[in-house]
Amino acid sequence: MHTLDIITVVVYLLFIISLGVYFGRDQDRKEFFVAGGSMGWLTVGLSVMATLFSSNSFVFYPSAALGDSLKIGLSLVAFALMTPVVIKIFIPVYARLRVETAYEYLEKRYDVKVRSLASGLFILLRIGWMASATYAASVVVRQVSGIDETVIIIGLGIISIGYTMLGGLRAVMWTDVIQFFIFALTILAALLLILSKSNATVAEIVSNYFDGRSGTIVDFELSMSLKYGSWAILIGVFLESVSAFGVDQVAVQRYLAGSDERNIKRGAWLNLAGMWIVIPGLLAIGVGLYTYFGNNPLELASVVESPEAVEKLETLSLPTIQQIVEAEPKAADRAMPEFVRVHFPPGLAGLFLAALMAAIMSSIDSGIHSVTTAVVVDFRDRLLPSRKPRSEREELTFIRFTLVVVGVFAVGLACMVGNMGDVFDIGKKLTAAFGGPLLAVFLLALFDKRSNSLGVLISALTATVCTLMLMYTQEAWFSVWYWPIGFGGALILGLGVSRLFPEIPTQFTYRQIVTQSNDRSLDEISRNDSV
């Protein structure tokens, strides 16, 4: 690392820490959890995008384009289909009920057992997601800086925990906004540099990528094992994104921070626009690297680490990209950082590192903040109300202590996930089993008035266990398929079990919320009301 790179990174980290100190003044519980409910649409939208986009995405989109195809780009279609669903269904529910967590709604609809189960599934999902996202970016930072992955994870984890503990959600959201612009600037700089180093025009790079290859954009073969298969992407990523942006406390907490429902919806559209800027840029980086490393395959082969793969490649005088990635799949994850390490000029390499560190910290800060909120609101406040501190000062102390504990656990887990596969598979495996059933529970609550507590409890637990079992017995299946498996299993079981053990229809279905919230308090709706 050049001195200019070190200065760039240090200045960025100091600036982020200063945000936590600045926003930490005059904190209370509402300010810490939802930024006083005063955030505008720009902050809400860019914060949601930067948070849930994460360091996983920063790595695996270029990796997928280089090592496989552009089929992962169909995710953009899934995101475009997801956004109207979230705006029409989920945002009005949270805005009108004025809950502190998404799972508080489930107690209104069912009972405290369902609320606790859903919040617990979220906590497991988000801690797993934090670990995978943190590990993914640490791989890249290590490649560029030479610093050990564990040191990177622990160091950035400490910084993230520190400014989140001090500044609360307002500091987290403004940090996310800054990180979005760092992402965008870094992607633009990388594209320009790749273009200059490839000694080819844009048309030549594109032509070279598609030349002699088929199925690079779509492949609708019905196969559970086809990597980046189009059916898996369209169905699985759609369900994943509806879960992430509709029922995940990370996104919901940002919606609750919005000043009003109209601003929150505008922020959701901005989130979609941000993804349509960043994802094509990352895929374009992968396309450009395909041409560059196609002309310089030995440079890509140098990132291969396993002895078996090295020995295999040594038998080839000039291996192709496909042969290198086949010998060691993680080589595709290391391609972009290797290009940065070798070719980025001083200062620009520091900007790239700052972007990756931003991605890591965005994953950690949002995760630990939302998990802490769920622990405090859904478990301590609801199940142990006598333990709630009497003063605002004691309350903040407890919240901050809980946040540190959650952060230490998540950072520790991030140090241990490296052997689970490439970064794409890591992310899906650690979230699908919990996120799919969680989404099913919410849809049953909103749209099936005959669903009941027993039905959704049995269905969610059964679907989670079965998905986890399949995940570790069917290793050949493409990881995104576990989302429709977990979701579909929970939904079908929930419908069936609820009808086997019927109960009196309950309140707080979607129609009741959107049609009656303006007429009278939802808390006063009779349990005997029908849709």
C-alpha cells in the first residue's frame, strides 16, 4: 500500500467515527432506534440500498460475470417486481401501525409466541448475513492490502460497533448515504481503468465476452443444480428481496425513521434506482475483467491458493479463465482485488479500499443495530418488562451494552464462515432457511384471515428445519432455490395446519389496516370484526 492509500483510508475511517460522536449528542431511546422519525426520502432510500446491498454484492456480481455469466443480472428484474409489492403492502402497514419492530405487528395479529418466533428467525438470519457479508469484503481487502482477514474483520468490527453505539440509527443512516456515493465513484473509476488497461474498445470487450458462448444472459433450463439458472434467480431473488425489503427489521427500521408514509415510499423507489445504477456497473466490471484476464491469464492464475489447484494449472502452459475458475472457484472472487492491487494508482487504490471497508461497516452497523432493537423491543420489553430501566440514561446504557454483545458475536462468527463456499453461496445458505419462512408468516398474517398462531408456528419451524436439512444433504442444488423451498413450505403448511385446527378469525389483516386506520385506532378494532 502506498502512503497516499493509507492516508485515504485513515481519513475515511476518522470521518465515520466522527459522525458517531456528532450524532451521539442528546440521545434518547427514540432517537437511537428510529432517528426520531424525522429522516427524509433521500436518506431513507440510499440507506436502505447501501445497507441491504452489502459487501456480498460488491464482490459476487463482478465475480459471477467473470467466472460464469451475466445471468445473475436478472436480479434487477426481481428487484423491479419486488419494489411495488413492498410499497403497496408492507410500508403502509408499518407506517399506520406505528410499531417499533416489524414483529410487533405479528403479536397484534396472532400472539406473543409468533412475535417471538419471527423476531428470533430475523435475529438468526441477520447475524448470519452480517457474518457472510463481512467475510466477503474482508477477502477483497486482504488481497489488496495484505492484511490478514481476521485482523480486518475485528478491526472494522470494532470501529462499526463504536460509531453505532455512539450515534444510533441517525449515524448509521448518514454513514450509509456516504457509502453509497463511495460505491458509485469506485465502480466508475474501476470501469475506466479496466477499459484503459484492456487495450480494447467497449464494443470489442462486449464482443469478446459473448463470442463463442451461449446462455450468458438467460438460461431457463429447469434444473436444481444449474448455477445462476434464470428460474432460480427470478423466483428466488424475488422472494429474497421481498423478505429483505418487506419484513426484515433492517429495512423496516429505516422506514420507521422516515418522516411520513409518502417520503418512505419515495425512498423505496430511490432504492430501486440505486440498484439499477450499481449492479449494472459491477457486472460491467466483470465483463471488462474477462477481457483483461483473458489476455493475461497468468495474472489471474497467481491468485490460486490451494496446492491441488496450483498443481493442476502448472500442467497447462497458458490456462483459460474457465480452467482457472474450475480449478479453484474462489479465484473469481479474487480477480477484482488482484486487478486493483496491481494496476490501481496510489490514492485510487485507497478509495477502493475505503469502498470495501464502507461495505463491511455498512453490513455490520445496520445488522447489529437492528438485531439490538429486536432483542430490546421484542424480548426484553415484551417478555421481561420488569427489567426495563426507569431512567433514559440507564436505558441507553443497556441498549449500548446489548449492541456491543451482539456486535462481538457477529464479528466472531464472521471469522469462521470462510469454508462454506464462494461469497454468493455463503450469503444464501446463511439466510434462506430463516428468511423464507419469515416472509410466509407475514403473508399469512396479512392475507389469510383463517390463519392462526398454531398454524404459523408449526409451519415456520418445520419449514426452517427441513430447509436446513436439505441445505446440507443436497449440496449440488443451487443455493437460491432454498428461498422458494423455505417460503413455499411454510406457506402451504401454514394454510393447511390453520384449517386443521381452526380458531376464531383475528384482527389486523391487511384490508383492516389500510381501510380502517384512518377511521379509528387499530387498537380498538374488535376481535370479532371480519374482513
